[in-house]
Amino acid sequence: MAFRQRKRLVGISWRLDETYISVKGEWKYLYRAVDKAGDTVDFLLTAKRDRRAASRFLRKSIEQCGTPAKITIDKSGANAAAIEDYNRDLNASIELRQVKYLNNIVEQDHRAIKRLTRPMLGFKSFWSAAITLAGIEIMHMIRKGQLICQRTLTPAQQFYSLA
């Protein structure tokens, strides 16, 4: 993906959470991670909210952005199990923190995505939801200043420069 090649580096302290998205009248799960400064690390739309989905998201995020020192989550058992599995399987030492209020950064970041998807009243297919949400997330990252550009461009021009 063109955006990933030009994305700024993220911090080593992540906040990880998931939110709900309606697809064909059923709830699907949008996993999202942001760093301590509020920059988006990664996102993934999944059909289920379980250990396998959380593990897949964690491995994808680490592959794209490197291994974090700390991950803060809410009381989600699936996310905790995924991080513990990753630490055990790869002898990593990611510190897991389950602090309700430190996760407010990612919860507030969900608002930008929900603000755009709520008027849509849900998606008709999983594929269209994944593609649309990817575009929304990329535009959100551009607005945050996460795209490396040679010259000063508006967010819309930066988005079009990726094509």
C-alpha cells in the first residue's frame, strides 16, 4: 500500500481497542491501535471478536510498525490473551497494562470514525465496509499529519497523491 511506505513512525506505547460497525445488520469489529500521542498505528475489520482476531490484528500491527514496549487495553480478555500469546510464542517482553482511563485516547479516536459511519446506517457487505473504512482511516491519518510529504499539500491533495 502506498500509504504504508510514506507513513511516519509511531511511538512505542500503544493503546489498543475495538469498536462495533454494522454490516448487513450484524455487528462486526473494527480493531484499532493508536500510540501515546494519538497517532494511528493500525486498524483491522474482523467478523468475530475473539483471541484469533485479536492475535491477527496484533501481529499485523507489529509487522507494520515494529514491536511496542507497552500496550494499554481495556478489560478485553481476547486482547490480553493475544498479547500474552505473542509474548510467549516470540519471547517478546511487551508490557500489558489494563488501565481503564489510559485507554481514553483510542476511545476518543473512535469518535472520528463513528461520526462518518453512523449516518451510513451500516454497510451492505463486509468487503465494502473494509474498503470504505480503510479510506476513512487513511484520510484520518492524513489529517493527523502521519503522511510524509515533500511539500505542503492540503489533506485532499495528499490523499490523491497516493493514487
